[in-house]
Amino acid sequence: MRFSLKPPCKIYVIVANGQPFFSVANPRTVPAIMDEARAAFGEQAIIEVFVQTTKPYEPSVAADDSK
């Protein structure tokens, strides 16, 4: 299965004890990576998953400082 990395897309960021551990585009792989993080950092580790959604950048007129 292929996942598009062209905007807009979702990236799943796995964080262990407040530090980025791994990021993936396929949500089905998140549980396995969480298990791997738990094995690496121990049962007491705080494992979190954040979803980062990217969108195409649309510059505004107010941000135009090219003049």
C-alpha cells in the first residue's frame, strides 16, 4: 500500500519520553513501532503519538516582503 507524501498528508510521529522516536505515513505500522519504543525505553516509558497534517503553503499578500 502506498501513501502519498504530497500535501495534504498525515504523518504519525511516535514520541518516547518527550523525544521523537520515529515517524511514519502508514497508520497501520504505529502499534508495532510503539511496541518497539516500549521495548527500547522500558515499560515505564511515556509513549505518545502525534498526527502532523501538512497542507499546501499559500502565501498571503501581507507576508509579501519581496518589494
